Amino acid sequence: MTNKGTKPHLRTDAAAMKRAPTVPKWLPHLLERRIIQVMERLVPD
């Protein structure tokens, strides 16, 4: 690992995956919010 600083997000993701092998609790919430936003945009009131 000599490419320090080139792609820090990959190392952070790897560390996060090791700390939490399960799906993060905020992931389903963000997906749900995104779906609701898209549905509201497609279907006008």
C-alpha cells in the first residue's frame, strides 16, 4: 500500500466493511428517501 492519498475512499470503504460486515442502518433509509423523491417527481399530486 504505497499509493497513500491517491484513493482514500477505497481504504475507508474497506475499513468500514471490516468494521460493519452487515448493511449500514442508514443505507436502506437513503434508498427509501431516494425512491420516494423519484416517485413524487414522476407522480404529480
